[in-house]
Amino acid sequence: HELRTQRAFMRHLLQSVPLKGGPKPTDVYVPSDEEYTTWLEWLITSPAENESPKEYIERVQEEYGAKSNVCGRIWGKGYVAYRCRTCGMSPCSAICHECFEKGPHRDHNFLMYRSVAGGCCDCGDPGAWKASGFCTSHKGPP
């Protein structure tokens, strides 16, 4: 129901509010899912003139240092992840494949497992992972 309400709102918005460079308002225009996504990104980010949402996000990250020092990658059921008993602060601490490969874990006491319910990468999080085990991309808090 919520998705239907959001689509109805977006349809009304796209049909009645002329956005610069956007579709012309009409009574019969029905935007595609891709157009909904594009306009939602535009509405959320409010990029500068002639700047795509992706370019805007990259510019803000560059200007304000918004890149995270913690991975936080979220994975679903069936994803192959790693637990390093040498670096993890608890039996539930885990990292993604990319962080495992970019970290010092090859000679550690580690376990590769297939996630049953999903999870997220703890690399860079000092509450879940020892700093000595952070990968080259996620160095934790400054």
C-alpha cells in the first residue's frame, strides 16, 4: 500500500510540477520506474544545474570528506563472509570478502561462512573489530 501511495504522489508531482529539464506536465503521462528513481534522486540531492545526482554525491563526498572510515557493507542470506577470531571483538563480528582480502587476515585464525540471515561488515568499527585488523580502505575513526 505504501509503495502505491508513493507512486501516486510521484505521478501527481511529475504530472503537475514542471521541473527544469524534466518531462512536461500532462494528464496522461505515466513515468517509468527508471524515471521515478531519477527524479527521486534529483529531489533528494538537489544538485547544481547540469549536475547529475551521481556527480552531486561525488562532489559532496570530495568537498566534505563524507567517505566513511567504516565499511558497513550490508549483505543478505547466502553471502560468503568472514569471521576472524584474531581480530573480531565478539563471536558475531564479521567482515565482507573485499575487506578480508585487503586486510591482514590470511595468517589469522579465521572462518569463511555462508550467511544464514544476512549481516554487515564490521571493518573499521573499533567496537567490533581490532584496529590491527582493519583493511587498507577502512581505517576506523580518525
